[in-house]
Amino acid sequence: MRSIDRKSLEKALETYRVLDEDGNLVGEEPSISDSTLVKMFEYMVRARVLDEWLLKLQRLGKVAIHAPNKGQEAIVGAVMPLRPEDWVFPSYRDLGVYLVRGMSEEEILDRALYNEDDPLKGSDFAIYGNRKYNMVPTPVPVGNQIPHAVGVAYAMKYRGEDLVTMVMFGDGATSRGDFHAGLNFAGVYRVPVIFVCENNGWAISVPFERQTRSPSIAFRGLAYGVDSIRVDGNDVLAMYTVAKQAIERARKDKEPYLIEMLTYRLGSHTTADDPSRYRSEEEVREMMRYEPLKRFKRYLVDKGLITESEADELYRRYSSYVEEAAKKALNKSPLPRDIFFYNVYSTLPWNLKMQLEEFREAIKTIEEFGLEVD
Ligand SMILES: Cc1ncc(C[n+]2csc(CCOP(=O)(O)OP(=O)(O)O)c2C)c(N)n1
Ligand SMILES: [Mg+2]
């Protein structure tokens, strides 16, 4: 029988931090090279800028829907220690993850705008992935990616490969059976998977307190025999340190690990959501104090790795870069209107053929009435 010692319990109930909200060192400083630290900050800035542009493009009616990332950029710390051959199963609010895995702003914009270069050919909205980066697109049913990541990691272990998987999901996903099945399987079979629960306090309008009466998500991980830690998820140094150890251990000892990333969604759930109906503006203002970019910038400035004006310049440079990339992506041809009939079956089955005919007829009728089809 596996026992749980006091130290494990403390890790699951307390919050591990390296930096406080003002960027002061309050924990053990990890040894990370200067160039990696600067790179980490760049990824966070790129994620913030791209998020702002996707929001703007949605408001302009060009992007159908976007899930704002603002406040959750420290997730980049969790993925940076992975190898390119490891597999990642991200959530739909993970621009930083896509960038670290190697996706470019251009590719993300092509996807968001469903143009001719969209790698996923118009399939579903607001999800990103590409086998080029060993990154699986997020399924729309919340949390389905959890057992997928466990299964893939189990296969890696079975084949004797020294690879791991990492899966991101929200606090809301921990109420799905998939979370429990995934954790139990990983615990029993000692699967090299790292679970990263981005606990941002809300599952659309449901606050964390109504999700579970457990004291923390990490505490729930322990119950499945998975070593678990609660981390200040707005502290990128804490995220990097914990993830690096978890990844190395999973690779070597074939042990799963759960990281509960305590963070906060500063924007709306998606662009189709109005958060003023369920949370106060004061709450958001208060949480702005803890946002991850500001505190990490302060740390880098204090360390002499960047100046305030260099940081501002970085933000401006990426903003103009993404503006240009967005213009180019908008000028590309759209995907054909009937694209959703393709890319699933190699030959269309009879019922889809019938639906395709009906779809074409409907478009023809609309056009005969002189209406625009968009
Ligand atoms: C199985 C399932 N139920 C409901 C939904 C609708 N839905 C989409 S996102 C979401 C909230 C998820 O919250 P959380 O897991 O905390 O992730 P966050 O959006 O906060 O990042 C819900 C209920 C869904 N997509 N799938
Ligand atoms: Mg949430």
C-alpha cells in the first residue's frame, strides 16, 4: 500500500512560488541560463500580443471566436523543458504553448481566419495543433484530451521509449470522468505523463468553490497515487522549475505528476461570454496585481537582463509584426465553402454525398435571391 507522507500533503496544499507578485525572489532561485530567461519572457510577450490581435480580429468580424489567454501566459514555463519529440495535448487557451512548440504567429492566424493555408482545413474553431510539433489539437468536449495523453504516454513506456506527454486542462475539466479515469490509470500503471491543471478560478460562470469541495486539485491527484504540487501559476519561474523536475522524473522513473497551476483568467471565457454577469470588476482589478508578465519583467530588470525600455520595445516590435502577419493572412483566399465535407473520409459516403448536393442547392437558391453567402 502506498502511503502519503506529510511533505507530499504540504506540496499539494500549499502554493510553491519563486517570485512574489512584485517580482522579488521569495523562493530558491532556479539555475536557468540568461538566454533561456529572456526567451521565456519573449514567449510570454508574443502570447500576450497575439491574444490581443485575435481579440481585435474577432471584434472586426474576421475571427469567429477566441478564448482569451490574458493572465495565463506563465504556462510557457511548463512546456519549455520538454523535448520536441515529447507529445503535448494542450487546452484551447494556450497560445504560449503553441508558440513554444514551434507554431508561428502566421500559422495561428491562418487557422483562426480559416484561410487556404489553415492546416486544420476549417475543422472546428479556436483549436490548434499540428503533428509537425507533436501537438494534438484540443477536442471540444472539455477534458477529453486527458485519457488521450495517458494512453499515448503508456504506449511510449510500453515501447521502451524515453518520451513523456504533457496535457493541459482547466479546473472545470476535473469534474469530468475523463480526469478521474486518466489519473487513476496513470497512477496504477505508472505512466510518464505530466498533468497540468490550469486552475484559473472559473469554468465559464462556475467558480472553483462550486467545482469541488476538495481543498485543491493537487490534493485530488494524491488520492490517485499521483505525486502532485500546487504552484503559483502566475510565476513562470516556479512553473518552469516544477515542470522540469516532473519531466525528468517521468522520463527516468516512469512516474506521472500533476501540477496544479493556480492562475486567473483576466479576460472573458470566450468572445461569446459576458463575465460581468457573474464576477465583479473589482475582482479582476485585484487579480491584475498578480499577472505574470509584469512580475517576471521586474525580475529580469532587477537581474540586469533587460531594461524597461527594451521590454516596451519588444512588445511594440511584436505588435507591428503581428499586425503585418494579420494583414497578409486576411489577404489570402478563404477555404472553399464546402470544405467541411472533406478531410474526414477518403471517399464521401452516400449520406454525405446527399447532404453535399443539398448544400450546393441551398447556396444556389440563396445566390438566386441576390443574397451574400459568407
Ligand atoms: C463535456 C463538455 N461540457 C461542457 C462544455 C462547454 N464548455 C466549454 S468550456 C467550459 C468550461 C471549462 O472550464 P475550465 O475547464 O475551467 O477551462 P477554462 O475555460 O477556464 O480554461 C464548458 C463548460 C464542453 N465543451 N464540453
Ligand atoms: Mg477554468
